[in-house]
Amino acid sequence: QLLRRKGVLPRTLKYDSALGDLDAVRTALDQDGNDLAEVNDALMCACSFQHEAVASVLLDRSIALDPELGRHVDASVGRRAFIRYLIDRRSLAFSHANPTGPWQVFIMEQVLRAIEDGDLTTFVSVLEREQWLLDENHVGFQVGMIERAVMRDRRKFIDSLLDLDPALG
């Protein structure tokens, strides 16, 4: 906020989101909020700084631009819980994850939390349902899953992942 007052930060959706400036976010969305990647980036930024109200507005816009995201979120945990999940996320660090949007973050977090919690059923079920995690674009994340499982002595998770025939294999 100090940098904003000094005129150093540009007026962008991402910075307005980081600052939790709901009015500025709404104005930016009204003026030119049709770039899904920019909206998703701002959403993740708002969640990183725990600005739930701003994140809610951004999620609504993201869903307007990507109705499939809305179907996923509404069919799983609902919008409010989805935002809380993104705000509380912690496990993607050091996992070689490269999510392209909030849904990917949500799913990758579920997989890593399943490893952390020793929940093999959830781990396998998410990977079977979200086959994209097993493709060539996510080999880095597959490596991250194995590293996480090794660090927690979870051999069954590695065996189960390899049984699903990931691109890594």
C-alpha cells in the first residue's frame, strides 16, 4: 500500500487484488476484465493475501469466462469453500507444480494433501478422475508427488501412481 501511495505500483487487476481493493477490482473488471489468464492470476494473488471478498468477485468473473470451472467448483465444494481452500493452500511449494488456473491448483492441492495425510483412497480417486495429472504436461508434478511420497515413506502412493501409467513412467 505504501508503494501504491508513492505511485510506484501500476493500476492493474493483479495489484488491486493483492491490496484487497475491492472497488478498484470491480472497476478493472468492468473496464476490461475479459482475459481469463489475467483474472485467474489476480484470483490467486487475492487468495495469497487472504482477501476473501476480492477473491469471491474474481472467482465469479473467472467462472463467467470459463463456465467449466463453475461446473467443477459447484459440483465439488462450492464457491466459498473453494476460495477458502485456495486461501489456505500451502502444499504446492516444492512440488514442481505448474498449475494453469485455480481448478488445477485445487486438484493438485488435493493430491498432495492426500499424500501428507496418508489418504491413499483419495489420492488414487483424484488421479483416476483427473487424468490430465498423468499426462506429459505434468511430469514435473508427477516427480513432485513421488518426492513427497518418498519424504513421508509412503511407498504405496508411489506404487499406485505408477500403476496409473503416468507419462513419467
